[in-house]
Amino acid sequence: MAKRKGKAKKKLKVKKTKPNLFSRDDVSSSSDNRLLGIVCIILFLLLSVVAWNTGLNGDDDVQANYASALPSFYSSLGSDTSSFDAGPEIKHYGGVFEILTETTNKIFSLTKLDANYYKVRHLWNLLFGMLGIFFCAKLMHEIAGKRASLLAIGLLVLSPRFLGHAMMNPKDIPFATAYVMALYFIYKVLKQMPRPSWGTLIGLGVAIGLGVGVRINGGILCIAYLGLFLGLLFLIRHGLAKLVQLDLLKNYLRAFGVPALIGLLLGLLFWPYGLTDPLRHIPESLNAFSNFSTAIKVLFQSDLVWSSDIPVKYIVCWMFLTIPLFIILGILAFLFFVKPIWNTYSRPGIVLAAFSFLFPLMYVIAQGSALYDGWRHFTFVYPSLVILVTMGWHFLLERFRPPNKLSYAVMAILGLTALEPLVYQLRNSTIMYTYFNPIAGGIGGAFGHYELDYWGTSVKQAVEWMDKEGIISEDQTDTITIASNFHHAVGIYTRKKYKGKVRVRYQRYRERGSREWDYGIWVNRFIDGSYLRTNPWPTSKTIHEIKANKTPVAIVEKQDDENLIYQGLQAVEAGNWQGAIPYLSQEIEKYPDNEVALTNLGMAYLNTQQLPKAKEVLERALVISPENVMALNYLGFYHFNTQNYPEAQVIYGRAVAVNDRNASAHYYLGVIAAQQNNPSKALRHVQDCLEANGRFKSCYTLGAQLHEQLGDQRSAQAFRNAAAQL
């Protein structure tokens, strides 16, 4: 039997492998890293001039107090805890930025009373900002390559809000850097699993440590992200069944535990309050950040609202109106082409960027946290947004390459939408963070509807103008008093330079006549939007305006030599109503837009029973300042005294609509409701009145009468007892 010439071929079994999640397997080359580093260094050198010339922000006094107190904590080995009381809630913040800047300032023998002290801080601020841009670009390189990483740098630098804060924001910018740095190393850990390198783990530990060293909740958030994405990667690659395989599981525990431990230990070294008692102070600080107790008035969509009662749409609205148009168009491109983008770029990178952008926003909105100052507290999510936007633009630029005619349209749209914020930055370099996009009508369209220079950085320009005009000079002999609602910055720029010949006073804008001053520097913060929109600001006393584009963000006023408003308000304070009337009358003859003088003149007329005159000047005050609570209260009182209760009810209703914590208005609304035989409604106003002012004796008396009327003797007696104790 003949042998077969050949054997049958054995069928090969091909082992199926799960696809690589990281579609880009190329590692960033050293030349690419050098290129990104060189670009960021050049940007730092160019922008350092802007940072050096940017004015102090409204929190710099607290931050400087904290920074200057920290060395004593370490030199005393923790026994000197004065830094914990350097400012409201400041102990809950890490001190990494403050320690770095304070050490630098000590080298140059600068103290917190020196203007250059803050300039050094601004250079450090910019350095952190550039470091954040660098790591954003590195993460972008991992996801989409070199061209995309360079594009991401450009989009971040052309974002006036982000770059403006990079010049002077010592809290949010360092944390934004820590956040995007952690995202980059989390991505690297995921990509290198199951055995990420020690360099990657240590790098992530440093990023987490930086986050803890700035804001403990931010560092914990980065640790949570690491755990979440490692868990997801384990499930995708191995499934639940492999959880019992300890050899496999320990790789994931190592990847989580090493950077988390390094980060916490490193961060605590730069956070004195946490270092003294970690087990107690970490939960305490996390709770403090989650339940921010301070409530301030913020201008949002034309109204002054309490930050604790902020509408759900606040963050989304602010971002939509203040990010450049290329960001909005880029995210639309990302969403429209999300399927091919998903198939083109690194999927874990897309998920990481999207989640790290959306989750913090959704969490805060769901929790109903107190919010203010636009989205500056969420600056840390902006690089993640830029990564998504960059993918949208990069995909379009790659898909429609020349000679495709659409390529020129894509480049033109990107170029034109980038030109508009660039022009704003060049024109307003030291206050570029006040940018509003064309959808908002620019900063002019936002005037009177949203906060502009909410951190008062324009004060520096006001002081420099006064120096240039010779109003203040280093060789002056007379003492000049400057009042301001951002007095700390004015003091830093004048106290040493003018050798004590410039006296600085804090003054609320609404109370600007209650103290003596020669010049006033006022930033339009905490000012009613309706007042700004009726065009009395800049006022008739204004001698100079600080403008962003053509919109005034701060003014310099000159007080008249007779200081009539001060004389009048002093008489009002003393109850000398007849004596106040001549001064206040002369003031409004010279400055008819002075609503403070009009309001107090109305009160003087009420107290001298000149009721028609009171009504006339109070109505004039409300034409100028429709949401002036004092004028509304006095006009309501006028109508109440003349027994025009329906009109009084309307006016007091306007007053509580402006400020629902207006105790006086609630009291009189309660009295009117009681007269209308509506005790239930009257009691609601009594409750609101006492919540606003728990020492309002007349309101307790009214409450006692109402409860007695309703037959509730026990409650009536409780109200009488409370009144008797006041």
C-alpha cells in the first residue's frame, strides 16, 4: 500500500484576544515632550510681563496672611497654629502654593506689605498655569497625537477666563494643574496596566499630593477617579470571576495604593490643619467644602441673588457666556462626530476627559452648593473640556485636509473665532478674565447683568492713573484719603510708596458718604444691576474710568471740598434731621444722581413730617436705583403712615423681592396682613422677619398678638417672653 505523499494540515487554533482599548500605542517621544515643554516655557516668559502687571485679587489679603503665618507653624514644629485663623475657612486649604511663594518672597526680603510680594505670587501663579497647560497637552498627545496637543495649548491660551486667572488666582489655578496632572498620570497607569512603572506611580502620587496640598476634596476626588477607572479596567479586561485571583488583583491594588498613599502623605506635609490631626480634620474639611456656609450677593441675569440660593442654571449659563466661541463650536463638532471620534482616538482618554469634566459640575448642581464668582471655582474642569473640544477640531482638520475646500472653511472658522478673544486679551491684558463672548454681547452686553471685575484687579490701574495725573505723588506733603470697596489693594499700592501720605479706608459703595474721603475707587461689585443699567454709573463725581473695551469696570471719584454728603449723613446719624436737610439738599443740587443723598434726605423729610417732599425725593432715588432697599423701605413707610396700605404693600413687596431677608419690610407686611384679617399670612411675615433679625422686638409683639387672635395662648406667651428679654 503506497504511502500518502503528505499529511493533512492541522487546523491552527487562534486565541481570541480582547482589542486594545488604547488605540494609540505610540508613546510620546522625547522630542515631542521637549517641543511641548519649550512652547510652554516660551509662553511663560512672554506672559510673565502680564502676570507681573496684573493687580491684586480680592482674596489676596487672606492668602497673604495665611502664607506669612505658615513658616511659624513649621519652625515651631506645629505648636504655632495661628495660621489656622488667618482668614475665614482658610485652615481647610492646603498651603503648597503659599509655602512656595512665601519662601521665594523671603529670599528677596519681601513682606505682605510690599507690592512686589504679590507680583512674585503672580509669577508663581503663571508657572502653575503653564504647568497645567503642559500636562493638558501631554494628555492630549496620548489621546490624539502631537498636532492635537499643540492645538490644545493654543485653545487654552486663547481662553481669556482661564489665562486671566492663571495670572493671579492662587487657589483655583494650582488645583486645576493638580487635577489635569492627575488625569494624565491616571491615563498612563491605565495604559501601562498590569505593571505601571514606578515613575508613573510616583508622578501620580505627586499630582494627588499637589491636589491635597491645595484643596483636600480635590485630592480625594483624584484618588476616587483612580479607583473608579482601575475598577472599570479590571472588569472590562478580566470580568468579575477574576476577582479571586490574588496575583492579578494585587497589581491593581498596587496601582491604586502606591500613588494614593504617596499623595496623601505628601499633601499632608503642606497642609498644616490636616497634618495636626488627619483622622479628625480630613473629614471636617471635606464637610466644610461640601457645606460652604458663607452667603454673599452676586449679580446674575440682572438680579442680585444670594449665593446660597443660586439657580441651578448658574454654572452652565456663566460658562456658556464666557467661553470663546471656538470652544462652543468645538464641543458641537465633538458631539456631531462622536462616533468616528470614538473609533479614531483613545477611548479611555475620551471617557476620562468627558467624565472629569461632567461629574464635578453635575455633582455640585445636584447638591445645590453655594456658588459665586462665575465658574472660577470650576476652573479645574476646563482643561478636560478643552481636550474634548480639541478632539472635535482636530477631527475636522484631519478629515478635511487641503485641497478639500471644506478644509479652508474649517480653518477660517477656527481662526476667526480665535481672533475675537485674542483681541480682547491684547486690549485688556491685565483684566482679561472679565471676558464675555459675542453671545453675551461682549462685556458691554453683560454690564448690569453679570459680575465683571468681581475680584477688583482693576484697582491697580486706578491707582496708577492717580499717580500719573499727579493726584498722588511720592513727594506730596498733604495727606490724601482714598475710600474703596477693594481697600486692601489700594493700601498695598499706596502705603509704602507714598510714605503714609495716602490714607486708605474701606467703604461699601452703598455707604460711600458715611465717612470722610478725598477720592474714591469703586469697582462695580455688589452693586444692583438695575442701578448700573439706569446709567448713573459712572457717576457725576467720576473723574476717571477703568474700562475693559469700552465698558467701565471701575471708577475714580473726587469728593467735593465741602464734603456735603458726609456732613449730611453725620447729622442723620445723630438724629439731627433738620440739620441734615440743608447739606443733603445741596449735595443733590450738585450731584443729582447721588441716590445715597436722596434716600437719606427722604428719611430726614419723613422724620420732620414733610411727607410730600419725602415721597418726591424717595421716588427720585428709586428712578436712579430701582432696587435700593433703603429707599423702598422708607417709601413703604411713607405710604403706611399716610394709610395707603395697598401701595405700602406693593412697595414693601418690591423690597422683599430684592432682599427676602429684609426684616423691616416683612414686619410691615405682617402688620398690613393683620389689618386685612389674614393672621396666617401675617405670621408668615413675622417668621421671615425674625429669621432675618432675631432681635426685632416689635415683631415678637406682633407675633404674640397674632397667636392670641388665633387662640394659641401658649405661643403668644412665648413671643411675649422673647420680647421681654430684648
